[in-house]
Amino acid sequence: MSRFINVAVPLPMRKLFTYAVPADCAVQPGSRVIVPFGSKTYTGIVVEVDVSSRSDAKPIVELLDDAVPAITASLLELTRWMADYYLCSWGEALAAALPRELAPQSVVRARLLRFPPSEELSSMQRRAPKRAQLLELLAQHAEPVSVGFLQQQLQTESITAQLEALERSGYIELTSQLEGAHTPRTERFVALADVLRTNPGHLEHVLEELEHRAPKQARALSALAEAAAVSPIVSWHQARTICGVGENVLRALLQKGYLQVHHVPSEMKSVGTELSLAPSQRETDLPLTDEQAHAVSRINEALSVGRAKTFLLHGVTGSGKTLVYMHAITTVLAAGKTALVLVPEISLTPQLIDRFTAAFGTTVVAFHSRMNAGERYHAWRAIRDGRARVVLGPRSAVFAPLDQLGIIIVDEEHESSYKQESPAPRYHGRDAAIMRGHIEHAVVVLGSATPSLESMYNASTGKYHLLELATRADGAQLPIIRTVNLIEERKQQRMTGRFSKTLLDAIIERLRRKEGVMLLHNRRGFAPRLECPECGHVPHCLQCSVALTYHKRTNQLRCHYCGRSYPVPQHCPSCGNPTLLALGAGTQRIEDELDTLLKQNGTSAVIARVDTDATTTKDSLRRILYDFSHGRIDIIVGTQMIAKGLDIGRVTLVGVINADMQLYIPDFRASERTFQLLTQVAGRAGRRADKPGEVIIQTAHPEHVAIKCARLYRYDLFYSDELQERRDANYPPFTRVALVEFSGTDLEQVDRHAQAFAHYLPRGVAAITTLGPSRPSLDRIKGKYRRIVLVKGDRQLDPNGAELRRALLSAWAAYNEHYASQAVRMTIDMDTQSSL
């Protein structure tokens, strides 16, 4: 007799699948199950049990969770909402909630059995060229290779039909096996055998016998028996220390059956305190300012009620928002509940995890993608088992399986990195956090010095409770911000490379005073492009419509979109000219230029770079920040990674090399992001009362509203102007914007599919506006041409977005019926953060 369950599988199919399980199977909603699906097997999640029977239902392969489901009830509800709102499958949303190590999947591999003779191969090359290519590729590998690898090498979407045809003809063998499951790391422990532990008389008899024949074994067994009164199980290393003997003695006792071995999952080792970035003083002991005390009081009131509520904590940089978070978490933990802290960048994690660990001890766990498989598994297990009470991480941590969740904090809530771009679900971490708070009746605190227009608008309309911290804590003052007009500086010949005399003099003065300097340049690499001075040729990526970035350290040209690298040409590929000029500057060039300029001015400095190229190795960012905070590094040159969250007291100067880099890109958020970036990076300076700060912004547009408002610390002016422009242009927060993208290798086909989808969108619906299809600024990425359709939904006419989703689903269904093809990929990005 069987029961039937509905399972969500991690595929882009908006439906559930019914499987059979034995009647006595202890399956529950949220349990992981391995299920057959076509020729593969997947780890799916049970979402419904005891559903109607189906004669065609296949049995599951294995139940992975026979006790506690991997997915909690609240996460089932959250992912269900996510699938509905962001128009993905429930299986895709659930896959995002589960670490890859807990979701083994089948991988199909191909192995060559026989290679055709030359005449047969020639015939195949004419009638089935892709099959011939596959055989030639497989012939280069002695071991089976994955289908994914073959698709990548041939740069094609699907080769299933060709592989099946080759298998039927006896050329290859296809095999499927589960991969991706994490095997927990274990540590060897030993204990007295049960027969000795439960029978003291027998233990005494054994010791007497050993004393005559093997005195070392007798002493070792006696020592372990004595230790067992305190700790019945000890690690292998501890056993050697307790007994004072070598491994051979313990092995002899094991062989005789006097000891037994236990393999216990080992805990991951935390970073040593010698690299701690936490302040020396316990932060929760610091007195609160009046503004902080008011914010903490309001949050605690909401916590005591036990209902969902969202706060927007708008505090200037250095106002002590983190201290407010800590006091609120203290209240939550005292009530026996748990806390979740989201940060936009992994770069913020080292310092924040140290600060929170100093405040709350070992109950704090970090959870992010930079962790290796073992670390992620142990962190997830600690959360699920209830040992971790405070979880800190980027957007994916919103799925942390915390029980009794009391508060969710979204730090720097305005950051675009909270939005998942690919793959599905394309969710916004901030909005998902608010929904999770609603589901779990938890308080949500959104914190920022520069709140997004959407969040501030929600606060102004009463949807969020606004709390403000208008002054810096500890008596520190906001740094003075000066702008340097790059056009005027060049006219007066006061520029050397990318540095104005004003900025260079300020850097030299800080070096003389042994104070820290941070320089923002939001472009990595050495130069954004090479150019031939004779014909103007610029090397471009063969797969993307972008110029290649020159990386001097590795002497490579690199595409920052697809990741491909190319050798630097010895001469111009177009005209043969032997010279190619490096134009523009990235962080590598800024670092080199500054080093040269300082030496020319009779001084030197230790300069470190903070960007994704320089912080790839484990703990490299932590080491840089630690050395910088302790004066071993004088200057940090970095991208936006350094602009937020860092609290380093010795920083008294922040320089912005070029504030205009993203000011005029064709994106409706360009002005807002420039204002936010400048305000945030300015806030790194002067965070201690005894070390006032200064900020120098180099710009060719000092009168632009974003730069002027950042210089004046006038968020209110910027918000008012930008809000009016958004209202006039019909953009968020007055609308929802969905970006529908079509991509493929055939440009004409991509154009045709985009036109068809736009045609199927409803006309004459007041709440819906369609723009496009149009060609985006980056019209080719990773070998795929792109076209986009923007669909706007008016929030006043369609408050919950139901009309917009209905229009998209209707057009999607019609498009799938008449046009859907593996050659063209279509994605929908609800609440898109970019229109590029």
C-alpha cells in the first residue's frame, strides 16, 4: 500500500509532481526526497502529503530527512510566495533555500565506446556534424565527461538528442550518478566498551590481567576509565594526552574490544582572535545617545507585542545603527528567540561577524557563498539544530532555517546587491526579509544612511515606521566634503595623472600624521581598454559587446562579463601598429600611479587594493582590513567594496578619484546610486571624535544634484528632487518594473521572439505600460544576443501587482504555445534593479 506526495523539483516548471511512498514512510512537508525525473534524478522537496493517488506516479528513490525536515514550515510559505511574486517555479525557489551540499543531483556523463573509421566519420560530418563533433571531443578524454562540459565546449544549449542517437548506435555509453552531496567531516572519538562501562567488576578483572601482560595498556585503560566519570567520550588526541601513551597502545585496546570508536561530526574552526576586527571595548556596554535610546525603545515595544512590523532606521554614517541592532538582538535573545542580520556585501562580513561575536559569543554564525562546502554545511547544521542563535550573511541568508525568529535586520537596505539577477528566483533580499518577518510575526529593521527611494516613500506613507539618527555617536562630527572640479584643475595644470594637487597634498599630510587613507575608484583592472593610436581599434570580447579590460599584473585582457581572458596583442590586429595605449584607469593603475607620485614627492606608503581581483583567497580581505586598522597598511585603494559598513577609527581622509563614472549611464537609478555611493564612502572618514575627517571628491560635474546633495549631506533635498523625477517618468516607487529578456545566438530569432512576446501583452489596460522590445546597452553577453521588454505596473491602480503578474503570465503562456524554443531563452526579472 502506498501514499502519495506532491514534490517540487528544482526545474523551471510551474507545477508539482506526484510520487508514491510506502504507507509507513515518515515523510513530512519540507522533507528532501530523491526522485526520478526522466532519465535523471533530482533532490526535490515534499510540499504536500497524502494527496490523491495517481496510477502513473513513480516511487521516490530515497527519503533524505526521516526525522526533521530540511525546510521549515515558514520557509515553505516564504518560497511559495517567492515563486508566485517573482514568477518562477516553487522548486527553483526551494533550491535557493537549500545549500547545494544538501541537494545531491544526478549528473549524466558520456564515455566513448568506439570511434568510427575515417570513412564513417566523414559521412557523419556531412549528415550529422554535431554528432561528429561530440565523438571527436570524447576521443580526447579517457574518462567519462559530463554533458554540461560537452555543452560548454561546443557552446550549444542542448545536445540530448545527439547523445541519445550516438548511444543507440553504440558509439557511446551514458551513465547517471548522484553528485553534490556533502559528506560531513568527522573526528575520531573513543570510549570504554559498553561491557566495561556497565560492569565495574569486569573492568577490574581486565585491568588485573593487563597489569601482568601489558602494563602500558593497563595504565591507559585505567586513565580512560577514570576520565569517563567526567567525559564518557574523548577525542583520539585527548585520549593520547590523558593516557600518556602512543597510538599503538590505543589501537591494541581497540583490537581487544576494550575501547570503541565513535565518529563525531567535527566543528569548523573559527578565525583566530589575532585577526579579530572587533573593537577592544564591549560595544553593548557603551551608553546610548538619546536618538539611539529612542530607536531601541520603539523596536523593543514592537518586539514585546509579538506582531510583524517594519522599521526604517535612517541614520547618518557613524550614528551607531549597529549598536541599535545589538541592543534589539539582546532583547530578542533574552526572550528565547533568534535573530537574522543581512548585509549587502560579503566584504562587510569579517568586521561585522567579529563585532557580533564579541557581543553575543559563539551563538553567532556567518552564512555566505565564500565559505567552502564543509563550512556552509556546518553553519547550516548549527542553524537548523538551534546552536546558532544569530545568523549574519548576504541575501541568501534570508533562507537560514532559524526557529523562533524574533528580528530580521537588513543593513544598508538600499544596496542593489540584495537583488538576485541570475538564476531564478530573481528575488530581492530586502523584500523577502519583510515577507519572512510577516510570515513569522517578526520585527524587521531596515537600516541605511541613504535609504532607497522605495523604502523612504513607504515610510512617508506610513507603511514603515521611520526612526532617525541625525547625529554621529561618541561626539564625532561628519567629515567636511570638498569637491574638486576636474575640468578646472586640468586647465590650470594642477592634475598629475588621475590625482589633483588638492587630493595628493591631503594624502601626503595624512601619511605624515600616520593616519589612514581610503581611495574609491569603482573600476577594477589596470585600464578599461586598450586602443590603437593609429586606427582607433579597441580589442573587444569575442563573446560580449564590451571592450576588454587590461590587467597589468597578469598581462591579460579580461572580460568582466563572461570571465574570458585573452593575451595582450603584440601589435594592432587591425593595422599592425606595434603600440597599443592603455586608456582610462582601474584600481591597479590608481595604485601604481599613487605609489609613483608619492615617491616623486619624497615619501612612500604601504598601499593595498580591495577589489574582487585582490581578495579572491580565503581571509585575504580580513587580513587587509586587520593590517589597515592596525597601521600596517597606510592607504587602501578600492571599488565600492570599501564604501559601506567599515568602521576603522584611524581613517581621516577619503578620496573619490572620479565621482562621475556611473552618473550618466542609461539607467533610471544612476543618479540615486551615485548619491548613495558618495555619501556612504564619505562616511568612512572621521568616525572618532579625536580624529576629524575630510572627503575630497574629484568630479567634472560638481553642480549635479547627486554630487551637490552628497556634499551638503542633504538626503532630504535629493529625495524630494528624485522622487518628482520618478513620478514624472513613471518609475519606482510609483510603479513596479519587470524586465523581460530574450537571449540567443541567432539575432533575428531573438528579435522575432521579443516582438512576439510584446505583441501578446494586453493592450488598453490602464495599470500596464509596455516599453520595447529594445536593444540594451550590453546587447551581447557570453555569445548571446539580447533584447529586452520593460513592463510597468502602476502601484496606485494595481497595489499588490496582481494585474502586472497576470499580464506577464498571460503573454508568457501565449508565447510558450506558439514560439518557445530552446534556441531562445526568456527570463522575467520582477522589480528589476537595472535596465541595461
